[in-house]
Amino acid sequence: MSIKVGKSFKALIAAGTALVMAASMAACGPSAGTPSEAKSSDTGTSSSSNARARSLDEIKKSGKIKIAVFSDKAPFGYVDKDGKYQGYDVYFAEQLAKDLGVEPEYTSVDPAARVDVLTSNKVDLVLANFTVTDERKEKVDFAKPYMKVALGVVSPESAQITDVSQLDGKTLIIAKGTTAETWFEKNAPNVKLQKYDQYADAYNALLDGRGDAFSTDNTEVLAWAKSNKGFKVGITHLGDDDTIAPAVQKGNKELLDFVNDEIVKLGKDDFFHKDYQETLAPVYGDEVNPDEIVVEGGEV
């Protein structure tokens, strides 16, 4: 396994802007552990929506599996100071590629583009903290889950948000195409939503005071708040308990079966707990019980 956690996650956060620039400016082309030159964005419907997914044999013959991951969502998917992809999702991606006998080719993806990169066949697989929802199931096929989450809300300690009602008439920062966007649009119509394509831009907006709070997966805001003094997660569990799973193009049963078999096989060796210890434990410390996040063998 080639993934290594950096010396200091806090140093990573402090250099967040530089890392995002590295993700978008990397000129080395797509290869294992390095970002793709092209970054997907929120494009809505794709003109290539019916592009046929590659078969497992085609992937093997090419020597590479194309995987969409985040480049700015530490500690789950991010680009480190050396321009290499790291994180919980990436650790899993590396193992999948290894067991398939190919190299991973990463493409950085924005939250709202995760469906599009599959339907347009830009990638074979999405491993980008993808929450399973009924709406998304209509467009892509999800494999077995490997993580569970709910929503959380982080805000400045000086004006801490501890209840959704406190957000009435205030500005909440969110990333487009996320379950946080869906939940607040449906359940909190009096909250003003300030939307961003990228997580890095959303966090910068919170740091700059352009919004009163930010909401996304509780696993992420807890990690971010630990490394950013003056901010606290006042709402640690909001909405339903959801699961995170890999996704493939609708109907790509061959690749789906391979990923499902991998998740079951890896679960027998407690792989995702090892993944947690390598990538998340250095961030959460003793404050989070890994069993509250990790799913082994696809069984919640």
C-alpha cells in the first residue's frame, strides 16, 4: 500500500489553498497517486450521457482503472503538498486497483459532477464520499457501503449554531450536489443557502465570514474543526443516518460485482478499520469511535 499520512494534518489544512491549486494545476497528467489535468465541474446533463461503460476486461487490458475522487476534502480525498492523492477513499481506491491488477488513474471531481462523470463514461468508478440516496440510485448503481455518516454543522465559536432553528434568516454555506443541499432545501426553507462547487471554496467562505455556518457530512466538519481554532461543530448529527458507497455507471454489473466482492473480501481482514487508522485516526484521535464511521464487508 503506497498511501501514507503526512506529518501533520494541521499543516495540510493550513496549506489548503496551495493544495487546491496543486490539484488544479498539476501538469504531470493522470497517473497513480497524481491528479488528472482536467477537473470535472457541475455540468448538469451530459451530451455523452449514453456513453457505454468499459467492461472489466477492457479495464484490465488498458492497465488502468479510472476513478473519480475529491482533491479538496481532507481527510477523505485530497492532494498533498507533493501533488499526490491521499485520504480514506484513496486508500481504498489503491487497494481496488491493486487487486484488479491495474494502476488507478484519478480524476478530481466536484460534488455535483459525480453522477455526470459516470454517465458520460469519463471514469469507471466514483470513490468520492458518495452518499447513497434514492434519487442517485435512479442514475447510477451503488456498490455495498464502506462508511456511514449523518450531516453536521460547523460555525464560529463566537456565534455557535447548536440548533437548525438558529439558522432562520441566516446564511448557510454548502457545497452543490451534496445531501446537505438537499436536506436544507427540503427541511429549512428560511435558511439562505450560499452554494459553492468546491469544498475548499466553501471552507474559505466560512473562514472569511461570508456565511454564518457550513454544513456537510459530520465526519468531515468534525475533522476540519479540530484543525481550525475558533470553530466548533455545534450540530454533530442532523438528518438520517446515511451510507457512503462506490458507484458505477448504471447497468455496469460486471464492475459492480467486482467491487462488491472486494468489499466483502476486504471486510474479512478488517481492511476499512486499517484504512481508518492510516488516514482518519491521526485526525480524529480518541474523540471518534471508528465503529461509528467504518462499515466492514458492506454490512451496516
